[in-house]
Amino acid sequence: MFLIRHWLLMVLPFALWGTAMAAMAPLVETGGPLLVASLRLLPAGITILAALPFLGRSWVVSSADWGWFLLFTLIDASLFQIFLAKGLSETGAGLGSVLIDSQPLLVALFARSLFGEAINPIGWFGLVIGLVGIVCLGIPPALLKEWWLLGETSTIQSLTTNGEAWMLGAAIAMACGTVLIRFACKESDPVAVTGWHMVLGSIPLIGWHLVEKTWPIVPNWTVLDWGLMTYASLFGSAIAYGLFFWFASKEELTSFSTLAFLTPVFALASGGFWLGERLEFLQWIGVGLVLISVVLVSQRRRFWEPSWNDSTLSQEGQDP
């Protein structure tokens, strides 16, 4: 029972992110990416900091962690959120999730080089399967057909002209943030670091929004729109990021970050619930591949090492 609850908590941040992306997509069109990004960060950060005393945790970020903390704040809060919001304004929740959730591959490389996390052939195969799965989930079938048939280059080029670069930037920023949290909270509470980095990371975004004057300072949102923004901030940021960075500071990064492949599944499911969208056959294949990927990467040692050990023991038994 404890193991099941632990896994559900590990999956929860990605479920909240997926549904939050679907909630944010229409808000970016009317409020602008900078405002949506800052409103996602600031209230969430304040909520986390306000909850710390009730959780018995300290607000203090150790002076020994400040250098890494500031770098973590710049990359994971300010840069990631603006890349995400600008990307959503031109790609939508489905394709946006595909690009941003390719970051487990980057995290796996970082974790291997920095922390020595082993990734055997089963793990690499699972990561590739997951990447293929999110491609099936988010990229339009017509475009995949063009790729397969080597069709018109204009169709292929259209994939890279509307904000996908922002999403790839967000994927890189998220991968770096996933690694940096371990350096930013060596002597500090990871939940406190998460809250403070949201509050401080929102400041340049708010300033940029006020100076830009391209969008209204306060958008004319309906009660439903503000409800979606509140959900994206409190659930899609405060709870999701609090859990994510707590687990990222404790769990093996490769296995944990692979759960990000589930984010587009939740994004498309919530899009179906709110917008009446239905998954196509290719997208159902993508869902299956994502689930297989998560199992392969998380259980890669169990699948690989027994056969390896059995083979080794068999060879040893045949030696004279």
C-alpha cells in the first residue's frame, strides 16, 4: 500500500502539469505569455512559503546554497516559464507537451555524467520508446505522413516556425532545473527552495509585462478564466512543483524524470474533457508506448541485471 501511494504521489506532478497546460493555453491568447507565466509563479510561491510553518519546515535558504539557488531560479523559474508560455501561445497543449517532455532524455544524460546513474540498454530503449510515444501523441498525423512519404518540405518546415523553439528551450531549462535542484538544496529544504525560486523568478516576468505594454495589464477574463488561472497556479505549480522538486532531490533522476512522458497523456485527456477532443488511433498507440516506456525505464535493472547475472553464473559454472 505504501509503495502504491508513493508511486501515485510521484505521478501526481505530471498529471497536474498536463491539465495545467490545457488550462493555460486559452489564457495566453487573451492575457499574454508574460502575465500568465508570472501569475503561475507568484501566487504558487507565496502559497508554498505560507504552508511551510504548518509543514514544520524552515523558510531559510542556506547561504552556502545561494549561488546555485540563484542560477536555479533564473533557469527553472524565469526562463522556463516564459519559454513555456510563449510556446503555448503558438503550439497548444498537445504539441507543446511533446516538445517539452522530451527533456527526460536530457536529464538521463545529465544524471549519468554528473551523478553516475547507470542507464543500461533496457533504459535507453525505454527512453527512445517514450520519445516515439509522445511524438505519436502530439504531432499531427498529417505531418507524420508527410515525413514518412518524404512529402512537401513546406509542411515539415511549418513545424519549426510557430513557437516550437520556445518549447525546446523550455525542455532544456526544465532538464537543467531538475539537475540544479540537487545543488541548490544541499543544506536547504527543497520545498523552501521551490517556493522562494517561484517568488523571485516571477519578479522579472512581472516587470517585463508592465514595460512591454503589448497586452492589457489586467486582462478582461471571465470568472471561469480566473478559475483556470487559479488552478494552473495552485495545483499546476504550487503542489506540482513542490512534489516534483522534493522527489527530484531524493529519487533517482532518470527513473523519476521519465514520468514526464505521462504529461501529454494527461494534457490530451484534459483537452478531451474540457474541449471535447478525442484521441485518434495513432495517439492511442502513443499512450501505449509511453506506458511501456515508463515501465522499462523504472524497472530497467530488474529486466536487465537478472539475465546478465544468470549468464555470468552460467559461464562461471562451466569454467574448469
